[in-house]
Amino acid sequence: MDANVGAMESHELLKEVLKRTSAKQIAGEMGLSLSLIYKWAEPTGDSSGSGASNPLDRIDQLLRATRDERIAQWVCERSGGFFIRNPPARPSNQALVPATNEIVNDFAQLLGAIATASADQQVTVAEAKAIRARWEELKSATEGFVQSAEKGAFRDHGNGGAKSAKP
């Protein structure tokens, strides 16, 4: 999967999809014209673009109009995955050790919830729901950590911290 899908325009993504999946097959399975499928892969909104509003644009509009993330969750579940809201941006120049400890603490809380729930050799629906909630929090917190690392938040910005070189 392309890690930069979120940076693509919907028509660009659909153009890439059409490189792997036959437009004729899509049209047939959806009961739509072949020309409409191809128009989805063209830009819309400018004088040169002859594209048609595509299903991805419609989903985006629906998400914006409703502000209901259950729609995104539903789409993710239909494709065998799950939706995780990105956490708020962390400040740059944050200390690495406290940020790392936060992730380790969140993971420990998840393990604690699992251990408590399974102590009696069964996990109830309520316990599973609590484990799921902790798991979702951990995934979101870890995503925030990774995003911060990618943006350089844990690098030495000239404040004297020594770090060994890594390959």
C-alpha cells in the first residue's frame, strides 16, 4: 500500500487503481458506464478537467458535512481494517524519554486491562470493549509518537544533547 495515499487527490488515486484493476471490470460490477469510470480518474473543477465527481470525493463531502467518523470507520471495516484518528500534533523539541515513557505506560495499561479481564479464564463483552478502548488509545498515541519522530521533534536542535550516529 502507498504510504502517501492521503497526499494524493482522489482522481490520482483512482488513476493508480485503474493500473491494477480493469476499468471494464469495475464498470461491470458497479453497473456503470466505462466512460464514467475513466472520468473518475480525471481532475474536476478546472476548465481542462473533464472528470466527474467520484465516489471518493463524495465520501469526503459526506465526512465533512456530517463530521461523523463512523463513516470512515465503516469504510475501513469494509476493507478489513479500522479507523484511527490522528492525535493532535505534539510540540517540536519535546524530550524523547518522557514521550517514550508515555507510550510504554499506555502499553502497560493495555496489558493490565488484558490481564485483569483474563484472570478468570474468560473475557466478557464489557471487558473486550474496555480492552478495545485502551488499544485504540495506544494506537493513536503511538501514531502521534511516530509522526513527531518523522517531523524531527526528537532530534537535537543545538541544545547540547549528544547522540551516537546510527546507520
